[in-house]
Amino acid sequence: MKKLLALILCVLLFSSPVVSQSIKHYRSILDTTQNISLKLIALDSIIAKSRLIDVETFIAFSEQYIEISIESNRIENAAKKAMNLQYVLTDKKNNPSKAIAIIDQVLAHKTNLKDSFLLGGLHLKRGGANYRINFEEAIKDYTNALKSFSKKDSIYVADAYLFRGQAYSSIGKFFLAGENYNKAYNYFKSLKDYEYMQYSLQGNITMYSMNGFFDKAKKERDKLCLILEDLGLKEQLLMPYYNQALDFKKQNNKKDEFIYLKKADSLLKQINDINNYEYVIVHSGLANYYSDNYELEKAKYEILLLDSKKDEIIGDLLAETYYYSSKVNYNNKIKKYQIALKFALKKLKIAKELNHKEDLMNAHLLLSEVYYNLNDYSKSLTNKNIYQSIKDSIFNQNSANTLAYFQTLYETEKKERELIEQNADIQLLEKDNKSFKQLSSSIIIALVLLFGIIILYKNQRELKKFKILHENFSQKLLQSQENERVRISKDLHDDLGQKLLVIKNQLVTTGNQKTLRLVESTINEVRSISRDLYPFQLQELGITKAIESTLTMVDENCELFITSEIDNIDDIFEKNEEVNIFRIIQESMSNIVKHAKAQASRISISKLEDRIIISIEDNGVGYDFYEKYKQTDSLGLKTMLERTKFLKGQMKVQSKVGNGTLIKYTFPIA
């Protein structure tokens, strides 16, 4: 390989004068001819010969080629050159806006494009440029690419799904991201493109990490590593190793973080054709690890390795941001705060250019630490507040719904277990009372038939009254539980939360960083618990969106395949009734996930003229409803029935062992 690279280098060096003369020859043709075809041939030759040795020439003559092609209505020629130019403008020159503008010029004439590859390719390439500027616009481009490609373009269809999944993941729409990653995986699998199959899998794993499901991410990442080893794609293990190190860092597991960084470093040394980005992230990761642990000589060594590649790093914005982070961290530790400030400001500038929230967040955190060390507490606090604001928006968007789902399940089971235990006592009392009254009625009937009939009638009335009291008691307990959750949630947010914020601001003034971090962690925990005690989705999204959000979270975080058809049922029920409907669906999905061992589930909500029908079906192991209902641990079924009664509805269960389950709820509309 080394000999081959040396040969290529020699060819490039010795051929440069020849190439220069050749370009000069074609430029003379370009300047002297008026024939459009000859102009395009000359331009094409210059573009081909300058691509590897002169980027500026390549860009300038590509633009000229595109302009002439459009003017002469040779749109296919223009499309090909615009697609080739996009990568150079976006990745080499960091000018995605110009790439978009050029592709827009060609797409203005898209009616003249008959080739699905060219039309889809233009949208795909524009999506790649927009990905650096605006994720929403990139998603639109990838969607248009999918609409434009035909069956023969399957490899590009797979790319579009993969890139759209990455864009959805970047804006926190994990359900849609997962759908696209899975579609991309299936396409790549059918094409036997094993290298890109792992990119699709890695996308899903990254989403688990972003939501804090580190154990799940580790499990899936280990599976991916085994697949890569079996396929002989050892070089592709580098990113999974590095990402696993990041997950351990987030969990403050320094030992395993270092193990996986060293795994990535060891693999890096075995790869011949390593790119700048992979080199930088591994060595910056090691530099940060050593700096954080005050192994400053080792950190210095890693920084020197990065500095040796500085000329190759500068210009690659993604690589630069990692490089500057390690420089800031190291100089902070050796107390060269002015140098650290210089690199922190560079990182912030790049983060703004990339428009990536997590980079912006980290840049402001680094600046806060540097300004604090420079005794500029005002700027330190300003940057810390910006950091906290971005952090809140990221984690609220990416993980609040998921965390709320599992926390709500936990709280619901805990509270409703207490409720069912009280209901069980009432049911035992009712059973004993009924037996006594039946015995009494039999004796009285034997003695005096007429007197017995009167007593029986009276007892039936009493039993009905008792049943009503029992149902009212159960309903009040359920409502009391929800009210208590709301009260505790507000107390945590309004009282304890505000006091902690006051303590935090006082600590910022005193400069007690260790206690400040502890208080910030406590504030985040209080916020999370406050949100989870009450289904805030009902207030913010409405009952319909809250149900869809819950189903999306279940679908994203387990292997169950969920399909749904949901009519809009907003503003039909009272707020306390909506809470009960939400809990019923939540408990039903929890039972499927925990007990049904199902591969798929179907949920439908139909709005009819006088009633709402909710059907929840799965293809799991099924069960005998009556036997299950008798069991003391069947708390979920009993609570769902109580909630259904509260809504004056009906609950029907169709289930057999081995044949799945269908639960149908019918609620009247007032």
C-alpha cells in the first residue's frame, strides 16, 4: 500500500506540468471558439484535469459549464456538474449556501429532466448541503429525492432514507428517525452493502444514547460490533468504540471510558487510509480524558499529535470543533487561561456556523469555565446561563417524553397498587355480605313466602346501592390520586424548584463550583420528577397528540411493531375524563410490553356520532381473562375496569392462550 501511495504521489508531481499545459491548451480553445459544443468539451476537460490539483479552477469552470448548459437547454449536463460540485463547495470550501444556489438554478428547469437518477440526485445533493445549514430543509430535500428516484435507483433510495433518518434524529424526532434508519437498513441489506448497513444500525443506537438508555445502547452496539467482525469490516469498529467511550463518559464511568478510547486508538493505528475526522475525535477524546484526570504529560502528548495534523484539520469544521475542545480543556488545566479563551471562542464560532445545538452548548460551557478562571464572573455566568438554556431545550425535546413515559408507568403502578388493595377489601366485604343476605332470604322464604319476597326485594335494593357506593368510592380514589400528583408536581416546581434556583444563584456568586454542580443536578432531577408526576402532554398537546406521543415512545424504545389509526378526540371529554382515557391506553400498552411477548400491536380510536371506540390488539401469548382477573396481582386489569366504569363505558376482552388479545373500550359521548 505504501508503494502504491508513493507511486500515485510521483505521478501527480510529475504530471502537474503536463496537466497545467493541458489546461492552458483547453483554455485557449475556450477563449477562441463560439461553438457551444466545443466550449462544453473544453470546459469538461479543464474540470476533469483540475479536480484533484486545483479546487478553485475546478469550481470556477464548473460554474461556467453549468451556466452555458442551462442557457443552451442542456439541463442534464448541468445537473451532473451541479451534483459533482456540491461536495467540493460544501465539504472542501465550507460554502453549502453556494452549493444550494447552484442546484436551485438547475432545479428551476427540472421539467426538462427525464432521468430519475438526475432529478433525485439533485434533491439528494441539495439535502446534503442543507444538512449543514437547516435540518428541516434537508428533510424536505431527502423526501423529494425519494419521490423522484425510481426502482432502478435503489442504492440512492437507501442513501436518502439514511440521511433523512440522521436529519430527523438531529431535531429530536426519534420515531421518524428510527423508521428511516430501518428502511435504509433493509435496502442496504438487500443490496448486500454491509458497510452502510452498519451506519443505519449506528443511527438507531445513537438515539438510545441520546435518550439516556445507555444499557440498551451498549447491548445493541455489542451486537453491531459482532456483525462487523463477522463481515470482516474491522475498520468500521472505530466509531462504535468511540461512541461507547462517550456513553461511559456521560455515566462518569472513567475506567470503561478509557478502555474504549484505547480500543479506538489501537484500531486507528491499524488503519491505513484514516480520515482527519476519525483521527481527531480519538486523540481529542484521549487528550480530554488525560486532562480531566490531571495526567497532563499524557494529555500534552495527545495535543502534540493533534497539532501535527493542524494544517489538515483546519477547514474541516467538524474536526476543528473537537480539536479546539481538547485545546481549551488542556490549557485550562495548565492554567494558561488566555490561550484557552482564544480556542474557546474559535469553538463557539464554528459551533454557530454548524448550527448544532450540542456543540453550541459545550462551547458556552467551556467559555463559562474559562471566564471563571479569569475572574470574569459576569461573562462566566452569562455563558453558563446560555449553556443551561440550550441544555434544557435539547433534553426537553429529546428525552422528556421518553423519560416521562417510563416514570409515569412506575408512579401509576405504585399508586394504583394501593388503590386496588383498598378495593379488594371492599370486594371481600361485599362478597361476605351477599352470602349472608342470601342465607337469610332462604330461611325467611322457607318460613313465610310473602315475607321472604319483601326481604329479597329490599336486599336487592341495598346491594345495588352498595355497588354504587363502591364504584363512587373507587372513582374518588382514582381522582384523588390524580389530584395528589398535580399538587405534588406544582409544589416541587413552584416551591422547592424556586428555592434551589435561589441557592444556585448564590453559589454562582460565591464560586463554589462543586456545590453548584450538585445543586444544578438536583434542580434537573426535581424538574424531571415534577414533569413525570402528571401527564403534561394532555395540557400541552391535547388528548389525541398525547396518545400518539405515548405510542411513539413505546414504538421507539422496544422491539414491538405498532400500527395505529387515531381519530381526533380533542375537546370531547372533561379533563379528568381525558386523564382516565390516557391512563387506560398507557396501562394497556404497558401490559403488552411486559407480559404479552408480542411482535406487533394495533391501536385504533374511532370517533362515531354518539360514542368513542378504542381497540387495542396484539399477537402475543394471550391469557384467560377470568382466571387472570381473579389473581391478586392483576392490578392493571382491575384498574382499567374501574376507569372504564368512571367514564360510564364498557370494556370487552377477547383473549385465548396462544391467540393474542383484543381489548375494546366503548365510551359514550355526552
